[in-house]
Amino acid sequence: MSETVTAPPPTGTISALAPKKRSRAARLLLGRDAIMIYALLVFVLYACISIPRFASPVTVGFLLLDVIPVLLIAMPMTLVIITGEIDLSVASIAGLTSALMGVLWQAGLDMPLVLAISVAAGVVAGAFNGFLIAVVGLPSLAVTIGTLALFRGLALVVIGDNAVANFPPDLTAFFTSKIGGTGIPTVMIGVLIVMVFFGVLLHFTPFGRGLYALGYSKEAARFVGIKVARSKFWLYVATGSVSALAGVYWTLRYSSARSDNASGLELAVIAAVLLGGVSIFGGKGSIPGVIAGVLLIGTINYALRLGRVSDVVLIIVTGTLLILSVVTPSIFASVRRWQHDRQVRNSLPQVTTSGSTRAEHPAH
């Protein structure tokens, strides 16, 4: 009985097996970011047709007002997750900021000073996370689970079960005002500035390219001269700062400072970031994809609210999208690896001990 052994591939086989590079246009039109935008457009079209009152400037206004906190925090969170880390304390920082605003305003301080102290508290909270993770070297998941509880507890200590609601009417009206008759909130101008800043930082600077390298391999990033600890530290300062801004927005939009403001917001933020194409393992992702992910989750939730769906169902939907955003890319990656391995096996010729060559060809 003859024995079959695999011979080296003939000339040209390796190049034939190499994955074909798509054109730039194909990458733009068929990439993960584009798919998210298509999904968003399809769902918006479906909602406009099937849900009463959805297709109106009022809907645009309330939808954007709802997603602004998630959109803000998702920007620095994208950079954090690209490095292979995570921050679960963002909602608690927003809640602590809100509690401080209420107590300081009730104590009679001027609003500019109230805002400065409250945002500074968010910066300090982010720096505390960054110190423990980047300098001490503790795991980000463990640290931010701990500070999630710590900062929420501090918010409760600061304001207790009370609520402060007597903020300046002109200021609270500004945070719900619209640009002309468009229905677009005025504060979206500031949010747009934040989005552009983080988009440029990630995609057009050496610092941003270093974050991708950091997500792929921390050792390799150190080898090429990237200051890993410093990069991580400033990312957590950024998440703390922007979370504080989200807390300010939340407080003045609803004209209410409470210790439980923004509870559970971290789930929506992480779900939107992962749904937008950022890999939970680090090294992949983009700001445009995350923006589409935020808007998709926000649109789904708002459409369900118009359909009088309970908050419990909204939480279930968000959790389901979070799971799908993690599982689906892994499934597609496994399928691609299986297809590539199968192509390699079918394309390699086989040589028998008698010296004859028998090539296997893929079935048509």
C-alpha cells in the first residue's frame, strides 16, 4: 500500500493562496463602519414607516438629547478599549459630578465655580483610575469595578437621598434648546467638537497609531518606543473628564442632581462601542463606527419607547446587542479561518511514494 505525503506547493501556489486585497473603495463600502451605517439607515427607514410620530423633527431632537451622554463617553471609551483595557466607572463618575453640582449650588456658589469644581472632580477620579492601572499595574476590569462602587458611594455620601432641582432656568433651557426649526439640540455643537477631537487624535496622530499598537501587543509597543503607562494614564484622565461633562449635561438637562443619575449608563456605552466595531481584545476600531453604533442603539431604544415598551425590555435589548457585538465578530473570524485553511488543504498537491503527484482540487 502506497503512503501519501504532502509535497511543497509548486511555484505560484503560495501567491494564489494569499488573501486578495480589496480596493480602497471596496474597503470603505464593505467595511464594518459602512455596515453599521447601513444598519442604522435601514432601521431608521423601517421606524419611519411602521412607527407613528417617528418621522418628525421632534423625534430627532429627543433622540439626540437621549444619546448625548452615551455619545460623549463613548469617544474616550473607544480609545481605552482599543488599547485592550476598559473603564466601568464612567457612569459613577457622572453621578458623582451630578451630586457635587447639587450640593455646591445649594451651598450658594456661583455656577461657573460649581461647574469647574464638579468637572475637576471627574478629572481627579479618572486620574485615580489611571494611577492604579497604568502606574501600579492593576487590571483595569478589577480597578474600575471597584471604583464604580466607590464613586457611586461617594455620590450618595455627598448628597444623600436628596435631589436638588433649583438650577438657573436659563441654563437648563439652553441644554434642551434646538437650533432653529431643525430639532437638533444646541449642545450638539459641543458634542461635535468632542467627536472631532477624538477622531483626529485616534486616526491622524502618532499617539492614536500608538494606541492600536498597544492593543495588539504591549511588549511590541514598548519595543518601538511607545510610553505605555503614560498613554494609559492620560486615557483614563480623558474618560473621567468627559464622564464629568456627561454628568453636567445630565444634571442640567433634567434640572435634577441626584446620587443615582446616569446609573447603568456604562452598559449602553460599552455596548455601543463594541457594536460599532471596536474589538474587546483591543487593536481594532474607529470613531465613525462607534458613532454609528451609538446612534443605532439610541434609535432602537427610542423607537421601542414610542411603542410603549417597558424599561426592562430596553435593558434586555441593550444586553442582547452587547452579547451579539462580542460574539458575532468571533464567529465571522472563525469562519474565515476555516475557509482559508480549507482552501490551503485543497490547493496543495500530494505526492505518493511511487513518485507520482496527485493534486486535489476544490469541488465546484
